[in-house]
Amino acid sequence: MFYQCPKCHRVWQYPIEKCPDCFSALEKIKSEKIKVAGVSKVTTPTHLHPQTPYFVLLLEDKKGNRWVQKSKKEYQIGQEFPEKESRDKNAVSVWRIKYDVSEAIEKTIQLLGGLNLSQNSKVLVLPTLVLPVHSYFRENTSPEFLEAVFKFLLEKGVRLENIRAASQSFDEVPIGAAAQKSQILEVCQKFNILPQDLSQGKFVKKTENEFGFEISEEIFNADLIINLAVLKIGKATAGENILKVLRKENYLGLKYLYSEKEIKENLKKVLPQYLTLGEANFVQKPDKFTTFLGLVLASFNPLNLDRVFGEITMNLSEELRGLKIENIPIAGREIEELKYDAGKF
């Protein structure tokens, strides 16, 4: 993505609010017909690029805009550079955040075939809210990530009154405390979106096998559900946040009888299809310290998303070990380009 002034036609690779010469709002330019303009081979490992050799490509679009990108595959100068897409609902798309979180979110969704949205589409966004802590702890959805999701929906033409954000607390801490401390409430107020506490609404009973679920009615009133997962190294967190659609007492009762994996698997069968966006810009390591990855992942299958993230970070939780990575379609960036050994750094 590039950003161009409509008056003087100057181009930037990073988003700025206005052109410093014309003071005009910049327009987004998507790169098309990408070709390789240069290739360099790297053999020295670094913190974020521990596996070598790899190649650094100088890429150029049809308008002459240039940028660099890492690749495990060697290309020849002049060769067309393909972007790997997949419309498989089990696919996982991965993209690096360069300067703009919104651009990375849009790209991951585009790589999965995009979303059929209109101004009348009703969208329910489920941010992760678990603890009343500041955003830099990466326990909750970050304010910049939620803001980028809202901007994406508005740019796609969805009317503001059709966008809702909702969650609930499964412990004794009020959901409002987590929303306020994490700045999620501030973002909602900025966009005039009133956040909802799902525990105060109605619940619908759904049965799957011996599992009796009580699910928020809001889920079935939405045309699109976006689950915002905060990814953590060594944990399978992509499918955790969706459990917040259950009535608290119902979830605690099910958890007493069944494993969380069993609850997730059966809940998925009675829910409408939903999109999970995995926030992996700054992520928690197993020691609770955060590290930089600069990634966004997207999938309609949260278990597959967790498995791909575990492969990237070289750290799998127990429930993911039986899931073969070769059976998961990958869109966007290659896993080998992104691997990061959290145990070493």
C-alpha cells in the first residue's frame, strides 16, 4: 500500500494524515502487477530472522513504487512476484505490519477472498477483554488494533450505526474496568460506538450432542462476526475469546464437566461462521514479557490460526500437536519467512 497526494501527486510508503505541501488528505494506492527489481541473498541470522539463507527482494509495481520484502524462495530480476491467495474456509492468511495496521488487516482479509459487506451489513466485533491492565501488557485487544478494524469496516461502506462491539466478564472483575483501563472504551467513544455487555442481553439455547449452550442473541442478529484474538506464544488463544458469547453460568458449568477443547469444538457447530483476526504485532512470551513480531493473521478456522502461529513462533501448545501444518492452506507470507524462536530471544 502507498499513499498519494491528489494535488501534487507525491507518494509515501507510510500513512501520514495530510500532505505536508498541499495539506490535502492522502489517497491509498494499491500495488498491482508486481515484479522483482532486485535480489540479495542473506546468510547471517538476526533476532527477527534466525533462519538462513533467505532472500531480500526489491519489488516494483506498475506505477514504479518500490519496496523490499523477505522471501525464502529465490527469484530472478524481471520475474513476476505472485501473491498467494486462498478461498478455502480453513485457510490462514498471514501478513506483516509495515507501517499501517489497517493495511495489514485489509490485506489478510483480501487474501482470504474478501468480505461481502454493504452499508446495511450488521457487524459484531468481539474484542478480547480479560484484565483491567494497560494495553502494553498485551492481555487485551490493543486500542490501535480495534481502531484499525473500525476504520476498515467504515471504508468498506458499513454504516456506523450497524457496527457493534461487545464482550463480557467471566470473573468478578467488571467488564467496564477492563474496557476502560485497556483504552478499548476510549476507542469506542471516538467512533460513537456504544460497547455492549453481553451478560445484560438475551441468550438463545442451542444443543449439540450432549452440550447445551446458551448463546448471546446478538450473535444471531449479526451478518458478520469478527473475533479479535490476542495471540500469545505457547498458547492457543484464537478460539478462547469466542467463548465469551456464552452465558457466564453456562460456560462455568460446561467447563466443570468438559475440557475447553471439547467446548470449543462443539460450540463451533452451532455458531454462525465468524472471522478471527489474530493480533500479533507485540505478543506475550511464556514468561509474560512482550516481544515484537509485527504480524496479523486471519482465518475462519481459529484452531488452524493457532496452529500456524505456533509454527511461526516454534512453540506449540498441547492441544495443537495433533494438527498437521501441511494440511492447512496458507495465504500471504510463507511461514518459513516469519519464523521466530521465542526461547532464544
